[in-house]
Amino acid sequence: MNSTTEDTTVLSDVLDRWKAAVDAHEPKQVAAVFTDDAIFQGLQPYSVGRSGVAEYYASQPLGMRAAYHILETRRFADDLVLGYLDVEFSFTDRPALDVKLSVLVTRVGDDWYISHYQVSRLDQACPPERPRAHSYGKV
């Protein structure tokens, strides 16, 4: 594991703000944790910027809550930290959803914000193999 205490602290500070806003169903507060030009990929088509983040979280059900666990961190520059996490989104009316989350957090002035957010569901079946464009050898 290449995580450092400092990098984990940076990520936890940002993700605690994100979690508090998600749990309170405050889409504008969730969006405020992101940079103005953040690339955001939830489980629906991606968006760029805070307005897309706010729209995404406004569409989520009331009572949704997030719990996260940081698995890995990497510091790519003084002002850029990568985090890879397990996240469980729980709901009042259906089973919880477990996802993997990758985030890049960027320092802007004295504060840190999410500049890239990518969710992956690993529990789904693999898609069927696509036909190959080229066939080699005799058929």
C-alpha cells in the first residue's frame, strides 16, 4: 500500500464534506465539494462542472447515505491526490449498492476539491464478447 497519512487526511477531509452533503440530500452542497470544471461519472452519463453534479445528486432518492473506505492513495503532485475507495450507498427502500470510486482531488488555494469522480460497479456480469473486426487464419 502506497498511501500516506497526509494523503489519507486530505482525501478524508474532502470526502467527509461530500458524505455529509450526500447524507443530508443537499445537491448544491455536494457540488460545492467539486471544482468548477470537474469531470463527474456516476452511474449515469458523465457531466462536467458543478451543475451536472448537483443535478445528479438532486435525482437521488431521499434517505440515500454514503459510507466510504479509502483503499489506496497516490500523490501525483503537491496539489493532486488520487484516491481509490470502496463506497456503500444505502437506501431506505432497497438494498445497498456497493461501488468502487476513484477520485482526483486538487488543491485550489488553501482548500481541496474533487476534480475527477469515477464510479464503477464490479458486481455486474461482464458484457458478451464483441465480434472481432479481423479474423486471422483459416476458418
